[in-house]
Amino acid sequence: MKKARFEAFSDGVMAIIITIMVLEIKVPHGEQFSDLKDVIPVFLSYALSFLYIGIYWNNHHHMVSTVHQVTGGILWANLHLLFWLSLVPFATGWIGENHLSAAPLSLYGCVLLMAAIAYVILQNLIIKSQGQDSLLKKAIGKDIKGKISPVLYLAAIAFAWLYPIISGLIYVSAALIWLIPDKRIERLLRQIEDTPTQNGD
Amino acid sequence: MKKARFEAFSDGVMAIIITIMVLEIKVPHGEQFSDLKDVIPVFLSYALSFLYIGIYWNNHHHMVSTVHQVTGGILWANLHLLFWLSLVPFATGWIGENHLSAAPLSLYGCVLLMAAIAYVILQNLIIKSQGQDSLLKKAIGKDIKGKISPVLYLAAIAFAWLYPIISGLIYVSAALIWLIPDKRIERLLRQIEDTPTQNGD
Amino acid sequence: MKKARFEAFSDGVMAIIITIMVLEIKVPHGEQFSDLKDVIPVFLSYALSFLYIGIYWNNHHHMVSTVHQVTGGILWANLHLLFWLSLVPFATGWIGENHLSAAPLSLYGCVLLMAAIAYVILQNLIIKSQGQDSLLKKAIGKDIKGKISPVLYLAAIAFAWLYPIISGLIYVSAALIWLIPDKRIERLLRQIEDTPTQNGD
Amino acid sequence: MKKARFEAFSDGVMAIIITIMVLEIKVPHGEQFSDLKDVIPVFLSYALSFLYIGIYWNNHHHMVSTVHQVTGGILWANLHLLFWLSLVPFATGWIGENHLSAAPLSLYGCVLLMAAIAYVILQNLIIKSQGQDSLLKKAIGKDIKGKISPVLYLAAIAFAWLYPIISGLIYVSAALIWLIPDKRIERLLRQIEDTPTQNGD
């Protein structure tokens, strides 16, 4: 029961974040396609952020499926994650307003970095709550994607001040890495169901 | 469990899309009914888009009811659909601002077309995941409505540049076609429940 | 299952409607309490509309609890109701902007009237779908509140052009009537559970 | 069933409140980090309000988990609580716009105070509905946090007119108190599960 509300609230917040970003794409007054020119960078940054929130929702969904009991710590770590995700629309809007400028691009990276850190904290609390035989721990394995992402965000923050275009490309790449669906948890869960009493992973 | 969150997130996003569109109807400053004059086209485009999102929610609801397991591909195809639907408020607002102008009308058609394509991709992935005896495949049958809609959107995009009024009428007609409730899936589901082991459709 | 999504979507839309109205209360630039003066009418109309949406959610909740199968007709009648409810924020904002002016007050009544009609249509479809022994039909009984409300809205629309203040008071009264919780359905449901095979009400 | 919708609606409203507040953080037009200067107070008040709504959601979640039957009174008391919470974004926006000014700070306290009162009303109705052996009554115990919070809000309202900075610090402290997770209900629930027929607490 508890977990259901936990998921419902998280889903609600992420669904709202992903949708209200579209309000940043202001309707142009003109009626020509050329009037959409100013909207294009806003649209592109919207599409990228939609992808990032989608990735977070997807991973959150897999991760929480392994949770048995929602402790107080997990609740707060989750709210902490949602807090940083809730700033994505603001950071997205600032990039959209100023195209590939240094400060907006690096702020975007900072928000993503804080969200990534919040995600790791939540992940660790869940693993800890599951004890020795943590299903999540086995499932994430070496967690290469999870470890590489913060590095990419840091690189993008640095490049924002040198070659903004490279910074932008890093953000796109860091998202695309996650598009490859994380089948590790799915696979492990199925494996465990199939072999009831074996512990090998 | 997985499916429940999948539906909850989709419902949340569609509920938000359908509702935030109303924020595009700006409250007029004057206090006469005549001050509502500028609001009328915005209101009409809002009503049409409300209908479209309602149709998508309705069809999505029927389609997902046949899903047994939500795969990674289905998750992403669903997010892809939600992405295009999330642009409906923007396209609606642009029509509302410029009444029956060519560019806004054709952009509206493009967004609907992309959403229709995203819907077909999702539908195909679900059918594929269900294997040979796909319930959804039987249920949609020849999928006449699904095949006619993109053609109508393309026609409306073309007419937008010639006779905008016809373009608008096509959008209205394309929505009304779907209002005839899609009882195929309902009927089939009931039929299958009644005849447990027969495979005929 | 079907009903769960039907409820989730309705809850989502009503939760959003009730909450985004608060965005109409624009933050004043000044920092004195006197700067809130312009906000007061907006706040009052917000409070009234919050109450109305709350009433609709409450009644919807009771009504849908009697539904066994969500038909296509019920789905569309529900969307029709949500459509009119989604216009409440706009009508509320217009009253807030122009205080007790005739046109905004009567528009508010028109939206409430259309929502009330949409509610009756939905109610009738549910009763029809339940056949002869409709639980809902028994539960609503003479439906006095439901019949008196549209009359009050019509009165308020008329008074808006004569004595706006009376119009406003009628809207407040029409809401307060509903505050008296509708225990009829609750009572009947309990009664039926207690007496399994008797048909008297 | 009833309770599920009750929770879903509350979750929805709180998820929207916590998220739309971010719309108050207006994207600056400039592209320098220095352009974010004006955004900082808005950001800080957003972070504080995010924390407050998170606390309410968390406590609401624990409290409602003890509810067996949602009565009409509980429904309305809950809507009353959601009403005051829905004004948090407005009060937050006013503080953000005017930094640590007296009127905005004291309005913020008034909204928090009204929400705290609404919470106590809801709590009392739930306790009353549970009868003599109310689980919730045992669980909240002396309810020290619940009793200290309104006092702190009143203090903050008073200090707003003398030393605004102290007022702000009180709001932060009053939130942090709640961050210490309320394990009382969790503990009690577990205890009761373990000792099926004993009544000691």
C-alpha cells in the first residue's frame, strides 16, 4: 500500500515536470513558419529534457520495482531527487532563451549532476534497506552508465565555457546512452523467478 | 505492477496535457461579452484539441488493456507518443492566436501526424510482443480509422495553404470519426471470455 | 481494471483543474499588505471555484463507485463533463479580473450550468447501463440538489445583469447546499450490503 | 476502493502544488550567471516550500494509512487542507518577489498556520472515526511536533515585522524539525502486527 502511494506521487511529479516544460515554448505572435525560428532552440532543449525526465522515470520505475518496504529515508531521498528534477524545466527554459550560451549550458549540467547524485543516494538507501542479498545491487551490477553520466555532465559543464556546441553534444550523448534500455534488472528478475533457490548471478 | 505504473504515468501526462491547454485561453481584461471575441478562436481550437487528447486517451486505454508485459520498447514508444501529444497545446495555442492561418494549421496537422505515427509504432510493438495470437491484432482488424486519419491530416496540411477553412473542417471531421466508440476491442474481449478455447475471430 | 484508469484519469484532470486555478492569482509586485487588495476578488472567486470542483470530485467519486462497467458512452460523457469543468479556471479568472461585473458572472453561471447538464447526462448513462435495479437510481432518489442547482445557476445568470451582488450570493449558496455531504449513496450501499437478498429500498 | 481514490486525488493535488511552484522561477533574459541573482531568493523560497509540501505529503501518507473508512467529513476536511496548501505557491512567489519583506513573510506564516489547523482538524476527524482504540491517536502520542509548529509560525509572523531574517530562520527551523522522520506510526503499526492481541502501547 505504502509503496503504491510512493510510486503514485513520484509518477505524478514526473508527469507534471515532463509536461509543464512545454509551457516554456511560448506561442509566437506571427503566423509564418519563419516566426517559429525563435522557438526552435526552445523546442530542441525541450525535446532533450523530455528525454532526460523520461529516462529518470524509466530507471526509477525499474529501481522501485525491487523495493519491498519504503522507509523514511527512502521517502526523503526520493523527494530530494524529485526536487532536482523539478528544476529541469527552469534550466531548460534558460538554455532555450539563450541558445548555446555558457552559463545556461553549465547550469543545465549542474542540475543534471545534482539529480544524478540524488539518484545514487536513493539507490544506495534502497540497496542498504534490502540487506546482504540486495536484488537491486545485483541488478545494477557495475552500473557503468550510472558512473559515466556524472563524468559526462562535468565534462559538459567545462566545455560550456570553451566550445558550447560540444557541451550540447555531450548532453545529447549522455541521454542517448540511457536510451539503450536497462534490461539488467528485468533479466535478473526473470532469472530469479526461474531458478528459485540458486544464488548465482 | 509494472503495467499499473505505466498506465498511471500515461494517464497523468495526458490529464495534464488536456488541462494545461486551458491556460492558453488568456482571461480578457475587459468586462463585456464583446471582450470574449478574441477568445473564441482560442476556445474552438481548445475544444478540438481536448477532443483529440480525449480520443488518444480512450484508444490508449483500450489498447493497453490488451498488454500483458510492458517491455522496454513499449515504454519508449509510449514516451515517444506522449512527446508528440505534449506539443498539441503549443500547436493549439498558435492556431488560437492566428485563427485560420496557413502555417499554424499545417503545424497542427504535423503534430497530429507525428502522434498518429507514434501511435502506430506503439501498436505494432504491442502486437509484436503478443506473438502469433495477438489479441490486439485481432481487435484492431483492418484498422480503417487508424489508416484514414494520417491521410486526413496530410490533406488538412495541404489545404491549409489553399483553403484554410477546409483544413479546419478536415481536422474536425477526423476527430468526429473517432467519436464513434471503438467497440471492436471490447467486443472481442467479451467474445474471448465467452468462448474459452476457440480460436476463430 | 478499466474502471481504475477511468477514475485515475478523472482524478488527475480534476486535481489539475483545482490546482492550476491558483496560477490566476498573480503575485503582486509591491510588498505591502495593501498590495494584496487587487488579489482579494481573485482569491474569493478562487475559493468558490475550489469548492465547486471539490463538490464535483466528491459527487463523481460517489457516483462512479456504483459503476460496474465503463462503457464507451460513459467514457465520453465523462470527458464531456471534464471539458466544462476545465473551463472553470477561465471563468473564475475573468470574475477575479472584473470583480462583480455582469458578463463574467453570467459566463461563470453558463459554465456551471453546462457542467451540471454534463453531470446529469453522465448520471443517466450510468443508470441506464445498470438496468432495472440501478443502484445509482435508488441512491440519488429524488435528486433534489441536482434539480435545484441548474435553477439557481439560471437565476444567478439573470441577476448578474440586475444586481451582481445577488448573483454572487446565489453561486455561494448553490455551493453550500452541496457541502451537506451526500450520504444517500453511502447509506444505501451499506443497507444493501447488510440485507443481501431483499430488494426494498 | 474509496480510500484509493481519496489518496490518488490528494497525491495528485500535492504533486501539482509542489511542481507548479517552479513556474514562479521566471527564466531570466540575460545569459550570465549574474542574471540569476534575482532568481536566488525565489529559488530559496521555492526550496523551502518544496520541503513543506514534501513534509505534508509524508505526514498525510502516514496518517491516511491508518484510515479504514473515508467518511464525508474526512473528505471535506482533506479538501480544506488541500485548499490552504494550494495557496503555498502564491505565498512563496510573493516572498520570492520581495525577498525578506514583512508582509510576504507574515502571509507565508498565515498560510502555513491555516494548513496546520486544517491538518489538525483532519487528524481529529480521523481519530474520532476510529473510535476508542484509535490507532492514529496512539501513533501520534503527545504530537509534540504538531503542537510546536503553529507556535513557531505565530512567532515567525510576529518577527516578520521586527527582524525579517529571524522570521525566515524560524520557517526553516520549523521545516527541519519535521525532516526527522515520523517513525512513531511506522513503529506502532509494526508493533501491532507483531503482538496480535495485546493492547498495550
